[in-house]
Amino acid sequence: MTAVADGPGHVAILGAGPIGLDAALAFLDNGWSATVYESAASVAANVTAWSHIRLFTPWSMNASTRMLAHLDAAGVAPPGPASYCPTGGEFAQQLLRPLAALPELAPAIRSRTRVLAVAREGLLKHEKIGSPQRGSRPFRLLVSGPDDGERAEHADLLLDCTGSYDHANVLGDGGIPAPGELRVADRITRRLPDLRCDGDAWGGRRLLLVGAGKSAQTAARDLAELVAMWPGTRVVWAVRAADPGWGEIPDDPLPQRQQLVEMSQRLHSGTVPGVQVRTGVVVDALRGTDDGVVVALRSITGDVEEIVVDRIIALTGFLGDTTLYRQLQVHECYATAAPMNLSAALLAAAGDGPADCLAQASHGVDVLRVPEPNFFVLGMKSYGRNSNFLLRAGYEQVDEVASAYAGSTMPA
Ligand SMILES: Cc1cc2nc3c(=O)[nH]c(=O)nc-3n(C[C@H](O)[C@H](O)[C@H](O)COP(=O)(O)OP(=O)(O)OC[C@H]3O[C@@H](n4cnc5c(N)ncnc54)[C@H](O)[C@@H]3O)c2cc1C
């Protein structure tokens, strides 16, 4: 191993979201030196982008034991109460930013610094295939910022915790853009808008919501409120499944999550007015006109309905940027684009029905390994197209990887 640091080694952590920050604490605790690269101006950028959304998990599940221990040691009050579900804003403000300001962590964080690509110094992707010998060369990172400059930096261990929220899926049938979608991109928002705060921008307009997951369900709930507050607002909600189950978990222990399901059911059945739910439809094509965007919705039977809308909220899922590690040997699942071992474990655990993310058991560090030695994808990004990721699972991943590297010599 070509060490790039004194002590056990140097870990480069890509992304200062909750999982990246927890990973940094874990490795610093084990005597490693660490650099946390964050492309945004401050930590928790993706969480801050949905700061108006309330998490459906309570504080007891949103902070790791390690995070709480570090806050405690610094005399910083823990966030709480334990049963309270914070908003994204509260999560960032009361936990993630105080952690990032701790003297043991702050010097490791490089904000406004984007990692553009990672590789093995002196080795191409196809060389020494699947061999631990690749671990004898340091990782080489192409880094940009905080100014205009680019440079190469190095690490012994690499953790990709860059999340997926800034890489939204398109809305067209089959997962490719619908004809015309790219041309009307300025009318499409692919993040959860703050409809309560930005009512002026959305109220009184003709709106289309696409998607059926928890983000889309959250938007549907807020759109129903918007319709009640702003007369003249018209909302169509396009859902691909003919008979959506809304991901309902029997006897769901998370009330906030169950409330979203129940609201979606009520909107679907029409017992709550305001949102016209079209099930069993896909977006076939979009066309910008002077009057708005003409959207063709195609049903399973092939019938096409055209509607005209002013704006579209597309919440069809997210997938992290896998091109970042294209030069490394990462075996990706052909169905989910997540690292293969973890993806297989998640798919096997899910079976046929809606998977309860709360029921997920830890899979162990070997399931997190990829052919490239000493490289891990952790956090939200590690789940690929699987949307069941929970913070709690991410903190467990950090525990597993940090334990595997806790000794003074690096495993190959
Ligand atoms: C609306 C919403 C609600 C959610 N609610 C819950 C919930 O109730 N409970 C729960 O457990 N989970 C929830 N999740 C899922 C998950 O816990 C969060 O998405 C969480 O933020 C994931 O943490 P992360 O650290 O993996 O990634 P992120 O929080 O996405 O952090 C990634 C960081 O990497 C940075 N970055 C990206 N690319 C680069 C790069 N190339 N170089 C440097 N930095 C980069 C980003 O700026 C960001 O700061 C929710 C997710 C969403 C979107």
C-alpha cells in the first residue's frame, strides 16, 4: 500500500451529507486523517434543498450514536425530543451544521469543492482486473474549487457519499425523456417545491404532478392544500400504476408515512377534492405552446388524453451520478445501478411486496464491497434505484466499513 498519510491512512469522503459527516467522524475517531469534499457552499446541501419537508422518521432514528456522542463531548445540546420528526431544515440546523462546526471535524471539510472524477493512480479501469494489487496504488481524485482551479488529490480509502437528490430521473415512459421533454425543461421542476411558501408561483395555475413515491405523495398532499387556498388552481396527478398501492406498509409504525398513504388514497378516491388523479397513464409527449405545455397522457389501453398545463412537477425518483467512478472497477446491478452485492441483498430482502425500509437488517461490510479494493459507495447513492434508503441504514454502513478499517494496517 502506498500510504498518503501518517497513521492508518487517509480517507477521502465525497459529500458532506449526513452519511459523509458520520463517516468522517468514524474514521477520525479511528485515527485516520480525512478530507470531506462538498460541492456546495456548506454541508447538508441536499437536505437543505428539501428543508420544508418533514422527515417521517423521528430524531431517535436520524442521528447516529456517534454523532450524539461528539455533540455531547463538545457540550452541544442534542436535537430532540427523540420522538419528534424534524423538517429537513431542522435536521440540518440542529444536527448536521453543529456537527460540521466541531473542532475535530471542521478542518476536514472542504466546501465549494467538487470531486469531478476518481481513478487509481497509474492504472486504467481494465488493468489488474479484480486484483487486490490495485489497492497498492493510491486513489487519484480530480477536484475542482473552491476557486476556478482544478487539481489532483490522493487518498488510500475512498467513500462516495454524494447522494442522489441532485440527479432526478426524467418523466418519459420507460425512463427516457418523453419527446419534447427536454425542450420544455424550464416548465418542469424535479425537486419538491415549497408550495406553502411559494404559493404565488404555483397558485391559480394549471399543474401536472408525475410520480407516485413518497416525494410525489408529499407534493400531492401540498397541492391539495394549494387548491383550497388558491381558487382556480387545477391539478392533475399522473400515476403509472393502474392500481397503486402507494407503498402502504401494514401496521406502519411511522405515522407520518402512513398519513401520506392515506392522503393519496383519499385523493385517488375523490373523498378529498382538488387533485384529479389519473392512474395507469404515462407521459407520452410534451409540446410547448403559447398557452402552456400540451401533455399527452397515454393509458395502458393506448388511449391518449391531452391536457394543457403551465407547470409540471416531476418526482419520478433519483439516481446518483455513477459516472464519477467510471474508471474504477465497480460491479453495478443491471436493474438498479447500485453496487451489485448490496443491490442483490436489497432485492432479495424485498421479495415481491412493498419493502418496509424499517425492516431492513444490516448486510455486513462484505455486501458493501465492490471489486475495486478500498472503495465504497455509502448512503442514499448506494441504493441506486431502490428508494427505501433510511438514514439509520446509512449509519450502519458507516459502522461496518469503519470497523473493517479500524486496525492500524489497511486490509487489501
Ligand atoms: C424529500 C426527502 C425526504 C426524506 N425523508 C427521509 C426520512 O424521513 N427518513 C430517512 O431516514 N431518510 C429520508 N430520506 C432519505 C435520505 O435519508 C436522505 O436523502 C439523506 O439526505 C441521504 O443522505 P446522504 O448523506 O446519503 O446524501 P445527501 O444528503 O444527498 O448528501 C450528499 C452530499 O454530497 C454533495 N455532493 C454531491 N456530488 C458531489 C461531488 N461530486 N463532489 C462533492 N460533493 C458532492 C451534495 O452537495 C450533498 O451535500 C429522505 C430523502 C428525501 C429526498
